Amino acid sequence: MLVAGIVNSYKDLPIRLYQITRKYRDERRPRHGLLRSREFLMKDLYTFDLTTLEAVETYRQVSAAYRAFFDELKLPYLVAEASSGDMGGDLSHEYHLPSSVGEDTVINCDSCGYTANDEVAALRPPSTAYDGSESPPASHFRVWRGISKDRKALINAWYPRSSGASAESGLNLHAVKSAVPELDATIEDPLPLWGASLESGTTKVINVVDGRLVPVFESVRDQLPLLPEDLQPYQVEYSTIDSTASGGGLNLARITDGDACPRCEEGALKIHRALECGHTFQLGTRYSVPLDACVTIPRSGIPAAAAEEGLIPGSRIPLQMGCHGVGVSRIFGAVAEILADEQGLNWPRAIAPFEVAIIPASDLAEDSLRIYDLLAAGDNSRNGLDVVLDDRQRSFVWKMKDADMVGFPVLVIMGRSYKENGTCEVQCRRLSIKETVKLDALPEFISNLLDQL
């Protein structure tokens, strides 16, 4: 609504609006330490362009900026194709840091790099388990039941039985929902709800059939429990979904490690638990149309991008929108979870409170100031380092433990070796380095360490 009120011409575009704000979750109590607190910081960017082509280029630029930031963390990360969900639009990616405590599941190919959230991850179309010349027993069919959001459709998902698998463990609910978008996947026991709708006379049953079972489904359907016994007397309408919109067979199996990649011939899929730290959406006109955020294409002197897209001179068109977010405090929580050890936190250089902490013995206060100046000053070949000097009136051992707990990337220790021969001990816990360094080599040695962090 703000943009709709201030944009009067296509000449006002493009527009980029961002904010870093506090947001709040309806959490009864924080969970996972820093990862899910009630209050958190979020960076939001909203983009507005004239044409679809310009909006796609904006999306590419934002994605490149996000990748550049995550590259600076020097941690493994995954950029996953994702569902736009309630946000809308048809292009969406999530940015994840892999972690065993992650709340999301991300699928990644070890060959071509295909990466997707498990909600949208694809599998190769399944080969048929039966050629139609044989009729397998009904016991080879496993069924999962769901219900539509309006409670009028019972959804039977049929897929091959695998030994030892429960009805849910082998089924990919996201694949079922892709086939039947009206599925309400939150309902654990759909039969009472659907049974209550039977009296209305407008109920139906939708059979969603895995591609491996399609050749024999019709021949054995009379043997299958299409309805529970107590509901069989009712007359209902039946329909079957056995292919994707493009005509391929449905694969209702849950993705497992080692499954063949749907994008390349050589790759195998790997499942990762991960922490989502960012999300990009191309929204199109989802919000600009209802909020009347529009501009008029001029009758003469039409912009080149508008002409290329075939926009009509004099027409009023909605703006192309994008929405992009990074969980600022979420990143801190995720990095802390991933890199912390029994001694304390362990920050990457890009988000550390300081790059280097100097910890001098109590009788080396004046000398420590010279070391501070040496590291912070910089010269023609390098920038000065971001240094903190611990001059608190606490014991040397206490300051060492505190520095480890805070998680500075590099520690410069001025202790016995400095008193004996004028050298400092440089420690980097993340790289498992503990080395004695002469003063004239100290700035370059530390800079080389930081380049790896």
C-alpha cells in the first residue's frame, strides 16, 4: 500500500526497500538456545520492477548477494529450491546451514548439485513394479488416507509395500499434496471427519496411485480397501490420479539416501538436516494487483524492457514484486550451534565481535599496547585487523577461558615466551593451531589465518 501510494510513473522504478526489525514468535518458551527465541531480528528486502524480465534479473542479483554473504562465513551451506507456500509466486529458494539439529530436510545431488527442500524435491519417475500380465495380491498395496480441506474428499494414496515400513514411513506426503493440492496434511485421522460429511451426499474418494502400481491397479481394485468396512454401504463418487501434470508417473515414495538424481544420470541424492537462515521469493503480481500498485505504460517513448515484453502503450500494469529475507539472529544461533565446542563459541571472521583478542600477562600492560598498535595499524600490503585488548583486572587463566568462551577467531597470548624471547603464542581453536610467532611476522601470520576463517 505504501508503494502504491508513492509510485506515480514507471520512471520511479526500480524500487528497493529494506528494513531490519524485531519480530516475535508465539512461543511459550525459547527452544534450542538461540535458534528459536520469542524475539528475533529479521532483514527484509522488497523489490519492485516494471517487467517480469527485470524482476527475474533483480532476483538473480539478490541471490548473488546472499551467496556472497554466506560465502564469507566460510561454512558449508545449501541453496535449495523451495515452495513459495502462502507467500505466493513461482520462484523461491531457501538458504540453509547443514546441522544435525536442523528443523528442515534438504535433498542434494552429489554430482550435478541439484538441491531442493523435501517439500518440492523430485524423484525420477518410477519404473513399474508389474507389467500387467500378473495380478499381485492386495497385500502388496499399502494405503495412506487423508482428507481435503473442505472435508468432502477422502484421499487414498496407494504405493508399494516395503518390508518393515509403517504406513507413513515410506510415503512422501509432499508428493501426495502436489497431486492433490486440496489435501489437508495436518489431519492424522481423517475418517471421522469424512464420515460426518457422508450425509450431505456430495462426498467423493480420490485414489492417488504410485506409478509402479498403475498397470495393475484396476485389476485388483475390487480387492483393495477403498473404504473402511463400516463406510462401504455408502454410495460415493470415485476418481483416480495416476500421473503428473506433464504425464509422468507419480512417485509417492519418500526420498532416501542414495536415490537416483532426477536431474542427471550419474548423481545420487543425499539427505541433510539443516537450519534455514534465509529465503528469497519472486512474488510476481500476487500483491500488487489487489493493492493496486500499478503504473501506466506511456503511449510514446515506451521503455525498452516494456517493449521487449510486449506491454501495450497506454495500458496500466501491476508492478512485479520480490520479497527476500535473512534471519539475522537466526544466523548467529545457527553458527553457534554448528561451530561451538566444549570450550565455548567459535565465530567465523565475518560475524565475530573482534577478529583478534590479545591476552597479556598482568605485568605486560605497556608491551600489549604496542602489540595492539602493530596489529590494528595496517600498512600498504594489508588492512588493519579488528583487535580487542583484554586489559581487565582478572587473572591470566580467567581471561584465557573467557576468550575461548566468547569465541574470538584468533588469540594472541603474551606470556612466558614473550618475557623470555619476545615472541607471542598465536592460537586458533577452529584450525587447531597453537604456534609461537616473532613480532615482525605476527601481522602477516594472523592475516593468513583469518583468510581461512
